[in-house]
Amino acid sequence: MATGAVGASDTDLPLFGRYRVLQLLGQGGMGVVHRAYDTVNDRVVALKRLSGGDRDFRARFQRESRIVAGLSHPNVIPVNDFGEVDGELYLDMMLVEGTDLRRMMGVGALDHGTAMRVLKQVAAALDAAHAKGLVHRDVKPSNILIDGEGHAYLADFGIARETSSEATVLTQSGDLVGTWDYMAPERMSRGQVDGRSDQYSLACVLFECLTGRLAHPALDPAGKVAAHLLQPAPAPSVFSPTITPALDTVVLRGMAKDPARRYATAGEMMAAAEAAVFEGVTARQAQPTAAGPDKGQDQGRIVRAILRSTAPRKPATRKMAHDKPPTCPYPGLIGFDSTNADLFHGRDHVVTDLLVRLAEQLDTGEPVVVVGASGAGKSSVIHAGLLPVLEAANQGEDTAWPQIVITPGMDPISNLAGALAYHSTIVAAEWARDQGDADEVRRTVPARDPGRPPDDRGRPVRGAVHPRRPRR
């Protein structure tokens, strides 16, 4: 920070307590920020003056300013002092001579290396704040400052929120604070807010750095809210062909609607992003020593499927046969299957969300389960929505992604084990070892005959099984 920056000729500048107010640096809904001269400590600082606020707001400000002032981290703007002058709250912060990420991006995307260097530092600042029980609540490009040496600072902790139960009581009457373009869905729906809400905002910033555009560029606040709450984010590679499928997966996971599906920390997300930047493009990986799933190939297939599911649909061109009466005079009252994919409309957003969840499943190994009331259309979404777009994503690949469709009977575990064994080198008893008596499985599931062709039960989504409950 600069010292001795105000001379004798500047004594007519407006005073705010012990500060001489210099030029305006920025303003927003919470107040204004000026370059100011601290006459007591002989230094130039960034002085933020907060407007309005009821008694609860002032109590929260005092409480949380103490925590922020004690937050010592190289990527957090230091708070020199805070207080109140003539009823107006203020924060005295270190002045960073440089630019912010908004100006650095200009009207386009950043190169991947710069984006990773800057946002890794921001993630470290967020993790430090979260460890102290603080949620920033307004992570956005204009709050990320970069000095001349490329050192990044996260600014504007003045609206940070403590996550303790006592702090929640103090903020119940407060307004919703933040920026719509980067706000996590749970903040708009009054859900549980913690550090993963900041991670969502950081993922939105990462999306913008990589593509040069907002993830949800609606024109009005209502449209932005609806998009963050309901619409899956598009894959960044839609707008930039240099983005790898692995990096698509990281960004989409960071922007998951459900906080439980995001990364544990912002630092973990950025570490995954940095590792994924060149994965599958310039980085070379050793081949597995044993046959197994190719994660990069699977990610590529899912990303292609996501793009297909979000693309405009062409009108159905299939002609209905008139030489014989249809089995059902009202198509739609019976379940759709893969042959009806061109007639299946209105669930594209559900299919896209399932694809995003499958992309996340590649990392976690957990199944994706579709649950709903009888007659809600679960089978149709799987058979006429999800499986066809995955089948289309197989085009151009040397090996097709296996799909298994089964109808569980009296022994569903054995049925599934047998179906999986046909497509792998693992015997059925090994698949079922944790689900029952292996000897019983051996008796009920026949050994696979390598020369026997597959039956007509279909081909599966790996890790995603959609059982059809038998009718009584």
C-alpha cells in the first residue's frame, strides 16, 4: 500500500472520520469503495462504506468483521480496521494496485493457464474462510483482484456470512445478498448454505473464464433465477473446442444443483480442473495393465450425449401405419421404447440431468437411480430418452458402451450378476459376492458361454440399472 500520498494541497478533500476520501473505485448494492488516505497511519487504503442496515445487520457486521480481520491468508484482502462513523459502517482494507478478473477477461475467455493460476489462489482463500466458518456469498470476477505480479486476492468479505447457529439468528431478517449470475441454487431457494455455495459461484467464474460467456446468460433476474434453479449448465466445450471432456466434467460437477454432488472443497475442485485441462489432449497416460473402463472415453461419450440432448430437436418424421389398427389409439398412454425416440418429447432436461449425473458417477462409482411414482414415465425416460442419446454418442468409437436392460424376477441379484458377467471377465458369483450366498448364485446363474451370442434383452448403461417392478 502507498504511504504519504496526500500533500498539503489536498487538505480540502472530504473527510470521513480520520480518512481523506480520494477517487471512487467502485460501488454496488451494499455501498461504495473509495481510495482514501488514512491520516493517522499515513497510508492509502481501500475504504468501503456500507449503506443502510438495521440493528441485526450492524450486529452481524461487527461480529463478522472481527472474524474477517483475523483471517490471515495471502489471498484474502487484509482488513486493517472497521467500525462506524456518524452512523455509517466502514471497512478499511489494503489497496491492491492492479486490476480485477472482470477487466482481465475483457470481452473474451482467458487462456487456460492464467485461469487456473488465478482461480487456484481464490479457491485457497475460500477454503481458509470456510475453515473459519465464513461463507463469502458474492464470489464473482469483479471481486477477484490481481496485482502486477499475478498475485490474486479475494475481496469484499464485507458481506460474508458466518455459518454458526448464532449467526443464522442474526441474519434471518437480512436481504438476499449476492450477484444473480453466480448465485448457488440453494441460496435462492433458502436452502442450507455453506462453503459449497461459494464453490458453485467459483465454478460459474471458471465457466466464464474458459468460455468468455456466462453459464446462464438470461437478460432479467427472473430468468437467471429460473436457470440456476432448474436448467443444467451447458458443457463449456460447446463454446470452446479446446476444452477437454474431463474439464467439462469438473465444471459441471462444481455447478451441480445439489450441493452434495459438488466437491468437498473449492481447492479440490480447482485441483481437479488443473489436472483435467490437458487430459486427453496433450497429456499422455499409461495404458491400464488389465482390461477396464476408459474413463476419458466414457467422459467423451457422455459429453457428446449431453450436447445431443440439449440441441434443438427435429420434428418427428415417422409415419404411422394405417394398414392395421394400432395396439393403443393414444400413443403416450403406453411406455415408450428406443424405437419411439423420435416421438419422445418434453423430457430433454431430465435426460440431460441424468447424463450429468452419469458423468459424476465416473468419479464416484455410485449408481444413478431413477425413482418416481408408478406411471410417471421412468421407463420411457430411460428407454426412449437416455439410452438412444448414449447409443448415438457411441458413433465413431471402436467399442460400444455396453447397455443391459433386465426385468428383475424372484432373484434380481442373480439376474443382474449373470447379465454383468456376460460383458466382463468377472464371473457371476464374484459380482454377487456381497449380495448373497455365492454357491446359490452359481446354481441359479449359468456359466457364460463365450461362443453364445447375446440375447435380445438389450444393452446397459454401466452402473445405472432401471428395474421394472413386476405387477402383482
